[in-house]
Amino acid sequence: MHQPPAVIEALTEPLDIGFAGERPWDLRVHDPALYGDLLRRGSLALGEGYVNGRWDCDALDQLFTRLLRAPASRSAAAGFTARSRLLAALQRWLEGTINWQSRRRSFAVGKQHYDIDPRVYAAMLDSRRIYSCAYWHAADDLETAQAHKLQLICQKLELSPGMRLLDVGCGWGGLAAYAARHFGVEVVGITVSAEQAQYCQQSFSDLPVEVRLCDYRASELLELEPFDRIVSIGMLEHVGRLNDRTYFQVLDRLLRADGLLLIQTIGSHDTNSALDPWIDAYIFPNGRLPSASQVCDGFEPWFLLQDWENFGFDYDRTLMAWWLNFERFWPMLASEVDAKFYRLWKYYLLSCAGFFRSAQGQLWQFVLSKKSVTDVYRSMRPRVCELPDFAAAMTL
């Protein structure tokens, strides 16, 4: 075992984290040079060190829960020195001056994260390929929990046959297809992932679902007639602080006066400047996690808040289900995919599980209406019921 420097021991001892690997959440450091790298580059060195095999841990999710749960642990997870704090301050300044989520950069996350080998997502996710937090109320498995989430969204939006729904950040089209099939609506979805757009176009030709490869600011989208309902799941994280008001202004233009807008987003338990440096570099480039105050500041000029629900702990369970699926499937990929990808993906999924388990990570679903609305909105809570299949009915 390599003995860590006293400054690192001082930071990890209150968190009950060791370096001998005696407990599942302890680190086993194989390269003593890692300690100096941690002091210089913080969480970026931690993530890169794991992917490159410089250290191991039997339970990454438990390690990150401990790193992030303690009140003073944010500095231990994000950086260990004054130099790291200086870099964090510089990052905050850059976020306020450089638009990392401009239209030109908006497709970067699609290419880096969503356009990877599609077999990874096919194995990891449920049958609809829903890549967002599931809703585990009255559910014991991922398939059911994701179906409950889709049903809850459609019920909160009060969808009914003949409505037009815009899905901003539609992913692999699971929600769009569900809404068309069970609620009889027409759907336009947009995505910045070429793989997702192609998958949707090939998979839902029998449904009134149209998917476009474009950014939410694209002129072709703004030229469409206003929609009855708009939904955006897991998209606000990619919008960026400088674009919050542009995003909500665009959605305001695309929503009818009596329409409803539902947003689901990961959120931060407090206001901070930027995403974790390792996640930003290797998983979600140019992302951010908004705080509650930042979310409200973004939509305030155009919308009224009608409903807000937090089920952040459900994301821990969702990520662990994804990890188990990925681990089971890995032997079929191992001969064709770089072995480092396994460690990268494991670190990503399990560190994020610890993030939500620590309660620093939140998962919000909120419903907005325009300020001109006159009808009363009643908050929808879980109501699992048999749903009609409008797609099947139209073929009879």
C-alpha cells in the first residue's frame, strides 16, 4: 500500500475513506504519483486515474456517496488545493463570458456522448431506450419504472387526442412514441444526435411522429405553428446559463397561449458555476446543472410555475439498474470496444449514482403555463392505469 500525503489523509479521514482497500468504498492506489496529481488537478485527476488503472475501488457508488455527502466534502471531491480553487474561480468567470453552449457547439455532446456504439445504450437502457431518470413509484424493475415516468409526464401535460406535442431533446423517441400511441397526439421531436434521429426515423414510421436533427434555436423550428404542449426531458442541462432565457423565450414562442410546458432536469442542491471537470471533459461536454434559483430566473419572464416535483433519489436507483445491465452485456462488447471504455463507463455511472445518493444531485419535473392562463391547473400525482393504444385503433 502506498501511504498518502498528510494533506490528503486530513481531507479523507473525516469522510471515513481509506487507501488500503479494506472496505468496499476504500481506494487501492497502484501508482503513488496519483497523490500529487490529485493535489494539482482534483477530480479530473481522480477520474482519469481510475480509467487509466492507477487506482481501484470495489464500490465506486459508495465512495462517491461518502465524498459528496459530508458538508465539507465538495472541496475534497472537486479539488484539494488553492490552485484548484483558483481554477474553479476562473471557470466561473469563463462561464459568464464565453457561451459554451452556442448553436455552433450544440452538436458536440451529440457526437461525443450519444453517437457512440448504439449497442451500449440498447443493452443498458429499457426497451424504449429512455435515457433519463425513471419513476420508481410502485415499480420494481427498470422497464416498469420508465413506463410509469412516461405515463406521469403525459398525464401532467393533460394530453388528449388531436393535440400537437413538441419534444425538445427527444432522445431515441420513447416518450414521443408513447404519447402518440397511448394519448393520440402528433409529435415533433428534435435532437442533436445523428444516431438518435436516424433511429427514430427508422423505428416510428407507423406513428404520427416526426424527428428532426436540429438545435432548439434552428429557424426551421421557429417557423412551425405553435404547439398545444411542449416537453423537454434531460435537455436543460445542455442549455447553459447564458442561454437560459433564450431557451425559455423560444419555448414561449412555440407554445400556444393555453398550452402547458413540462421540463425534467437534473439540478444541483445549491448554486454553482459548472459541471464536474471530468464529466465535462469525457461525458457531457459543455453541460451544467442548474440550481432551483437559476431555473426560476430563466423562465420567470414568460411562464408561471404550476407544479414542481423532486425525485432525485430515484436517479440513484436508475443508474444502478443501468450499470447492472451494462455489466451483464459487456462480455459481448469486450472484444470490439477498448477496455478503457469499460472503466470510463463504470466510473461515470457509479460516480453519478453516488452524486444522487448524497442528495447533492436533484431530479426535478416541473410544469409551466403562460402568464395569460386563466384555467386552474391541478397537480397530477401517480395514477397507474390501462392506457388506450390510439395507433392500434387507427389501423382497425
